[in-house]
Amino acid sequence: MPETGTDPEKPHRESAHPEKSSEEKKFPRGLVIRLFAYLVAGHLFAGFLYLLFTLGGQQ
């Protein structure tokens, strides 16, 4: 009888997608800080442009 690899007594082989450690699931800290800074700076710049166009449209 050919083996099907479903014998419950044999340990399972490593799967094609092994579990990643918790460190591999997280983004690097520097990347998170840079992303946050870019988001804040981008919103501030967009707010400044909005203010410029709002004030410029009043004249």
C-alpha cells in the first residue's frame, strides 16, 4: 500500500509556509516613524494649500 503521508504517528513535515516569528510580522520601527512623519507632513501641506486657496478665493 503506498504511503499517503497521513499517518498520525509520524511527525508532520515543515509546510511550505512556516510560521513567522513575531519580529518578522512587524514593520521596522524606523519605517513606521518615517511613514507617520510623512503622513503628518502631507496633511499639514494639504491644509496649508487649502488655506491658501480659501483665502485667495475670497478676494
